[in-house]
Amino acid sequence: MSILIFAEHHDGVLAGATAHVVAAAQQIAKESGGDIDVLVAGDGVSDIAEAAAKLDGVSKVRVADHAVYAHLLAEPTSALIAELAGDYTHVLAAASTNGKNVLPRVAALQDVAQISEIIAVEGADTFARPIYAGNAIATVQSEDTLKVITVRSTAFDAVSEGERASIETVDFVADNTLSMFVKEELATSDRPELAGARVVVSGGRGMGNGENFKLLEGIADKLGAAIGASRAAVDAGFVPNDMQVGQTGKIVAPDLYLAVGISGAIQHMAGMKDSKVIVAINKDEEAPIFQVADYGLVGDLFDVLPELEQKL
Amino acid sequence: MKVLVAVKRVTDYNVKIRVKPDNSDVDLTNVKMAMNPFCEIAVEEAVRLKERGVASDIVAVTIGPKAAQEQLRTALALGADRAIHIETDDRVESLGAAKALAKVVEEEQPGLVILGKQAIDTDNNQTGQMLAALTGFSQGTFASEVVIENDKAQVTREIDGGLQTVELSLPAIITTDLRLNEPRYAKLPDIMKAKKKPMDVKSPADLGIEVASRVKLLKVEPPAERKGGVKVGSVDELVDKLKNEAKVIS
């Protein structure tokens, strides 16, 4: 009865999401007993494995370090996890684009269902998860012997550092003739990552155009915030899709969420309604966003934003 | 090259859903149903591949109750050549759907299968990846661009933090993200023509598989309501509240 966590990492650094997944695993382990192991797969990942070994509650880090796992392509990575899955009752990953890409393939290779994006652990086989863009919460029970699960990281508090776990090498090398990495274009930014930021400042269709998103930058700089956007702003071509907060974009739950010129479509709210404090700035006082905002300011964002930047 | 497109019948994305009073499920009585938006993008991509001469014929497939034939007719009106309905009243989740689709893949031998990345009812985001596992095909999930050249698919994927491009050997499974294309609307003459296009109806038993879910739905509840707070009159008041009341900025 042990749990395997597929570690998330970017640019040679263990992603914060993994510490949240370990927290979910600890809750499961409380019910089922057993150890929590972390799998770090990739090419040149020894530093990442060291970082994972420091996470509280982790018994063992298993490292699959090989060129075939570079960029964590789904085909070899799922074969690797499936190879190891026999030792475990649960396989967990963050519900990131990596986790979502790889884990269902693992589940099908093992002929089991996957439980996607859990937000609560009710038992070793019972979990709560949002459906219909967060407009309902389903409690589901897996009848499979192996549970394959993705975890919505914002729903679990990250574990801190603990005793250093042991690290062991996994020799299994999957072969991959199916897919090849070509390139990656990542937005470079000094700002924190949207999904893990303590403060998020988001703009909607009310921003009018992409150029006006600059108005959010000064505020984001002062607050150390990430910048997000509503789907309406993305669809209008103001900003790229990776800035999208919502059911079809990123799910965030920062301490402070500032929604500027966002009306509050259901799909957007599903992505931010678990934020601790929500501030809405909108000139339409009937905008649905005010129904969830702790603090609402009715006004023209082009007047409000410069003033806010100055007064922060 | 033959292209297989999977579509799902779901609640219309504009519908605000309600939970049944006994918390057994979501109440779908008299709720407007439609093709899942990500599946519309999948159909559109297949049609564009045909228009570019890459795809020779397009087969649309769905798994679900009899009423799901409406969504197949929509796919036919949008440009699919024929349709396959795997009829079942069971609650089918991703693994069951992937098993049914894998059987269809075996029979149809498509060069490409395009699916939506997730359905907006169960929000699972699994079926395409599972189908890739069961068929042993390559997978390009969350696609924002697909180029077919020299027996390979170059797929640009929406990933956390940006875009990733992978080259896949064919046959391949592709799941669509929002920006892949903007689906067209079906024109009336095409809707009329679609009624005459061929549709095969099969049962999961015909395919020799079981699709019933192994995940039990214990209960469905409405989410915790978030209460609205106060309106502030000025930027000064807002900054003051954030500093001294909410204490989220310093």
C-alpha cells in the first residue's frame, strides 16, 4: 500500500505543485497507510531529485534520468510510470498540462479509470472533484485496485521541507519511436508563475486591447503579482492563452485576486473563486463578478488603475 | 488519409446547471444539449484537413444514448462523410469511451483521430490520451496547431507557460485546445444533406466491450457559495481595506 507521485519540474527546478500533491498523498496515506515515493523523470534531473527528497513525508525518490524522458513526452513517460505502477496502490500527479498529458495514458495502460483534478480526499478510494466547470462537486469512489489521480494543487496546502528521503535510480528505459520533441516557446517573465502566485492581477475584455494590459504591469510589479486574463480577453486576441484563468485555462487560488474589467463569466469564476480575497474593478455595477468579490469598486479602469498603482 | 473524429453530447455551455435535490447527480431534465465545444473544434479541424486535401474522408463517432445522434448529424452537416453511433444508456466515462473508440479505430484504420481535449460536463480530460494508450499511437494533446507532412504530424501544444511542438508518427491521436481553430456554423442546405448521410448504429456488445464505469458516483453537490462582500467608494478606501481589514498587502 504505497503511493507514487509523478514529480512536476520546469527548467531544471522542481515545480511548487509537487509539494501540494505530496500533501494530498499524505491525506490518502493517513487512510491507507504506506509510503509516499516520488518519481523524478527527465534528462539531467539529479538536482530536482535532491529537491524532491527534501519534501516532508516523502520516503523515497526514484530517479529515471535518461534522454528519452527529456521534455516528459507522454509515450515514454507513461510507459515508465506503468512499469513502476505495480508496486503501488495510488499514482498521483499535479493536474498540470504534464500530468494531464501523461497520467490518463498510464491509467489506460493499466486498464484502470483515472480520477481527474481531485480537490478533497474522503478516503483511500473516495475523492471529491469539480464537474461542470466547478458548478457541481462530485464525490466519486474508485473500484479499481490501482487509483490513478490528478490533483488540483490549489486545493491542498504545500508540505514544507522535512527529513531527507533516500534516492534510488530507476534503470528502466522506455523506447520511443512514436514522438519527437521539436521545440518549446515559453513566455519569459520575471513575474511569479500564474498557478502559484500569492497575488494575481487579471484583465478582461474591458481592458479594450493588449496594449492596455501594460496598465496592470505597474500594479503587478508593486504587489509581486502574476498577470492573468479572462477567456474573453484571450479570445479577443489581447493576450496569449497561457495567461487564461478559468475552467479552460488555469485554476488559481492566490491570497489576493484582482479582477479588472472582467464581468465574471461562469467559466472564469471556476478558475478563481477559491482565492482568499477577491477584488473586482468594473464600470458595470451589475457585473456578476461583484457577487463573489470581497471588495468591489465600480469605476472606469482607466481612471482607477493609474491611481491604484500610485497609491500602493 | 481517413480521419476519425469523436464527438460528445453535453449540456449547452450557456446552461447554468442545477444539482438534483437528492444529490444523486446533476439535473438534466429539459436542459438544452449540444456538441461539446472542444469536439466542435475537432470536427472543424478534420473538415479543414479535408479542404486542404490532407484528409480523404471523415468519420464522426459518438458513444451515448439515442439522442446523441443529433450531435452526429451536426458533425455530418459540418462536413463529416459518415457517422458511427455506439448506442448505450450506461454512464460511460473516459476509459469505456476509449475502449469503444479503440475498436472503431481497429475497424476503420484511420491515419488520424481528433478529439476534444475535455468534455465540459465531466471535465475529465482523459479520453484521447487513453485511446492513444490502447491503440499504441502517438499523442498530441491540447493542440493549437496541426500540420501533416511527410507521414508525420507536427503538433503545437498549449502547455503551462507557453507552447511545445512535437513531431508524431502517424497514425496519431490529437486532442484540441481552444485556439486550434474557430468552428464554422452549419448551413441549412448542409443540415438537409446531412440527414441523408450514412450512420451506423452499434452496441458496445457488438464491439465486444463493456463501457460501464468503474468509478461510482456517490453524490453530487452544489459548490460552496461565495458571498459577495462590500462595494468601496474609492481607490483610497480599497487600499485601506486591503491593508488593514483583509491584510493581504502591506
